Amino acid sequence: QNTNQHTCLLNMQSEDEEYLTDTYPSDLSMPSSDEDDEEYDFDYEDSEDENEEYDEIDVRLENLFYHNKSLFQDDPDNIEKALEGLKNILTLEKEKGIWGFKALKQIIKIQFSLGRVQELMDSYKILLTYTKSAVTPNESEKAITNLLEYVSNCNDTNLLQKFYETTLETLKEAKNERLWIKTKLKLGNLWYNRDEFGKLKRLIKELHKACQNSDGEEDMRKGTQLVEIYALEIQMYTATKNTNSLRNIYHKCLKVKSAIPHPRIWGIIRECGGKMHMTEKEWESAKDEFFNAFKSYDEAGSPRRIQCLKYMVIANLLTNSGINPFSDHATAAHKNDPQITALTDLVSAYEQLDIFKFEDILENNRETIMGDPYIRQYIESLMKRIRTTVLTKLLLPYTEVSILFISKELNIPSKDVESLLVSLILDNEINGRIDQVNQILKLHTPLDETANSKYEAINRWSNQVNNLNSTVMLRLPR
């Protein structure tokens, strides 16, 4: 437990050292006559004493803050002692100021690391009262953003919901639109992860309204925020399989030129675009989108890049292009990743058209490949693709082939061979017919096609002669 606390505490972001400038009374007035000199001198000396006392308290609070902050960072065993010391700053503080604000930020992070949810929320609500007057708007926004990021990886979704909703209430009063949108997006991601799409849809509507100009049109000056909203919306439509809405928003998003979002956001958009193309069997477009998503995630340092690389490999195999997906230097760097090696072997087996090896790789790497529900739904299409390629080459020298022979070559039952052949014949990928009685595939060769054409021509000529004969016979006198 101490080790976990130490890890969490070391991750706390260091604060910039900030100092308060001396404050002097603003109501001092200049003496109007010589008689007032003595009174004026008395007031000045009294004011100076007050400032010195204020400075002493301020320095003491500053020392207390840094002492207690280093106390738990140097030794996690002192965390409770440091927590009490930081709370003492709030007691010693005569009025809300910068050191109480800084202390509260550290108190919240410590309470978060200790799992004290209710105490954390109480401290956070107190901190939000400091943002109204005790600190500058810039300091306020920086602190709230820092805390939002700090708690965002928490698995307690109820805590996140309370944290975000409490923040939104304060920001609504402060009229900080930028931070309000950012917090709304975090709440939206929470609804998305909890599959609460009704709430998410209403939230997205609010966000779009916040990004409109006076004419009710989208304000392109808020391009970056718009793209982040689109990314959230695209994820929602992908999860709910609303392909039509997904396509519309996806293309609308790509037209926003004034945006400079985080690479991770583009990664999300491109990944969802790739899935959209996969759904519609647009393999080539899907491969390109997954590759773009991989590059964006790679730039952002997101582990999601490996998942997108897997999707790109599957899409590339479905294109049947024959291009090795690891020929690019960006993907080649991950070729030996433990999660990718199974797919590199799969690509190798596909290039060699070795069905037995291909199936063995799938069987032996079920967790890596088949463990992903999204990849699993395309494995059947992938198997059909490699079987079709092998079958097409297998049939080249033959005019008649036993279905049993094909079954052995493709390593599938005769019933599955028939289904595959029917599908390929209907798609005009194979020119032939199935003799189900004798379980033979009969292929039409170019010579057969020429002979058939001749027979059809003779048959038409014969029919015309018969018709002519009948006409003549009718006209002859009886």
C-alpha cells in the first residue's frame, strides 16, 4: 500500500512557486496642514506594523506549505502528518489567499490517493470558493484543469460524475466557457464509457449550442473545440452502429480547417472512420484510416496505436493487395511487439497461401487475435478471402474438380466447399457449375464458351427455319 501511495504521490505535478506582492492600505490620505503631520506619522507607522505582521504570516504559510509538501513526497509514511500540516495552513490563514489555495490542491490529491472520496469532495468545494476572489482567473483555471486531469483516470465513475458536475456549477457562475466545454467533454466521455447514450446525446446538443455564433451557425473560431465535440459524437454513433449519422459527422469533421486538436483526438476520429469503412466493406479506405489513426496515436504516445495497427493489418489482408503492411518504417518499428508478432506471422502465412499455417496461427493466438471482439467479426471474411485466393489458383489447370479434393486442399468440410463455390459462382469469380449428384465442379473453359456460342447460333437458325416453313405451308393452296 505504501508503494502505491508513493507512486501516486510522485506523480503529483509540481506547483510553480508563486509569491504575493505586499499590499498596502489604499485609504491613506495626504495631510492637509502642518497640524496633521503628527497624526499622519502615527497612521503610517501603524499601517507599516500591520504590513510587517501580514508579511510574517505570509512567509510562515509559505514555509509551512513547502515543508509539508516535501514531507510526504520524500517519505510516503509521513502522508497523514503532511495532510494535517496542510490543513493547518487553512486554520492559520486570516483570509482566503494563495497559500490556502495551494494547500487545498495538495490536500485533494492526498485524499484522492488515500481513497477518501467524501473528504475529497468537501475539500474541492472549499477550493472552488477560493476561485471567486482569492486567486486570479488564470490561477483558478490552471488549478481546476490540473485537478480534472489528475482524477480523470479514476475507476470510480460516481466520484468522477460528482467532480465534473460540481465543477460545471462553479464554471457556470464564473462564465468560463472554455473550461466549461472542456469539463463537459470529460463528463461526456464518462457517459460514453458507461453506455448512457441518452444523457450523452443531450450533452452533445448543449456543447454544439455553446459553439454557435449569433446566427445559429457553427463558430469556426472554435474549431478545436468543435473537432473534440465531433470526436465524442463519432464515438457515440460508432458504438450505437448508426452508420448514416456517423458518415455525416465524420465528413463534416474533416472539413474543419481551423482546428489544432491533440493528436489523440484525430486518432479517435480516424479509428472510428476506419471502422465505418470496414462495416461497408470498403477495405482499402479502412486500411488508410487505420494507418492514419495509428500515426496520430503514435504521435500522442497512446497505447491505442497497437490496437489500430492490428486493425490496419486485418484491413490490408482483406484488400488482397499483396502489400506487406510492415513495409512502412512507422509500422516496422512495432513489428516485434508481443501483441503484433502473431499478426506478422499471419501476414507471412497469407503471402505464402498456406491455409494450414494460417489456421494454426489463429488457433494458437486466440487471446491476441480472436480475443478482440472487433477483429473476431472479420476473421470469417478473412478466411473466405484466403480460401478464395487458394481455390482460384488451385482450379487453373482443371476443367473438372472433385469437391472432396477441394475439401482436403482447403481443410474444410465438403458442405462448406459447396457454399463457397456457390458464392463465388454467383459473384462471377468462378465460371462453372456444380454437379451435386457426382459431387464435381465443372468449369467452363474458353473453348467450351466458343462451342456453346456455336450451338446457340445453330439453334436460333433452326428455329427461324421452322418458323419460315410454317409460314410457307400456311400460304399454300389446299
